[in-house]
Amino acid sequence: MIDRADRPAFIAGIVVVGLALLMTAKGAWWSAKHIERLRPPQTGAAAPAFSLNTPDGKPIALGALRGQVVLLDFWATWCGACRKKMPQLERLHRELEQRGLRILAINVEGNAERTAAYLKQRKSPLTALVDDGTVARHYGVQVLPHLVLIDRQGKTVDVQVGQGGDTRLRKRIEVLLAAR
């Protein structure tokens, strides 16, 4: 038997446990309903479609780039590894743009002014896009930098997370550019 003085604490405990169970069930229901949106694209699968704006407000849709090899670079201005990766991507752009490579530097900070200022300071030739995190979630981005290579048919060919893999990435791009 519960002492009369302990009843409010006991009832509050039951309410808290009940709410925790309810929230857990709701989270499980939401995850089951939206599981496809939580899964990053698999190699060989169609890359998730999106349209994002450049820092000056011009929309660019991934679907409009069909026929080109596209490299998505998810990055942020505060990310040291991203800043180290940027010169390599700019070099790739300069060397391979004429052969059909398109690099989209997708800043996940959601701040157009910061994105524009950073790339202007670098005199970067990359096409910058601003994402509030929505597109990054569709691509399973959890660590930056996060690169996604997409072939001319719009399929995900390779994913590179973090630093390294530069030689392998370049070889994959060269193979895709050579294939018509």
C-alpha cells in the first residue's frame, strides 16, 4: 500500500513513464513510416532529386544536370576538413569541367551570406548551393566533408566521407567522364 504522502510522487512517476513509452512508440511509428527518407542513397540507386538555391537566389535542380557527371560536396565554413578538401575540388573543377564534370558545393549551414563570402574570399570557381540540412539528410550526411559522385544517368556511383580517398575519387570521375 502506498502512503498517502507518497501518492503524488507515485502518480507523477507513472505519468512520466507513460509519456516516455508514448514518445518511444510515436518515434518508432514515425521511423517506420519515413524509413526511406532516413536511408542514404545506395550505390547504383537513383540520387535523390533536389533543387537548392545559389547564395544569390538562383535555383539549381539536380535533374537539370542529367547527362553530366556530378560531384556533390556537402561542407560547412566551420569545418576544417572541408576547408582542406576545397582546393582539391577546385582543381578537379578547373581540370575536368570541360569534359562534363559539375561540382556542387552544398553548404549545410543554411546561410547564403556566409557561403558567398567564404567562396568569394577563396575566389572559388565551384557552384555553391545553400541547404538548411534537408538535402543533406536525404543523402545521409552525418560527417563532413561528405562527397557523392553521380553518373550521367543520375545514379549514385560513389560516396566518400571525411578526408582521404582523393586518388580513388579522381579515378572514378575519369572513368565516368570517359564513358559516353
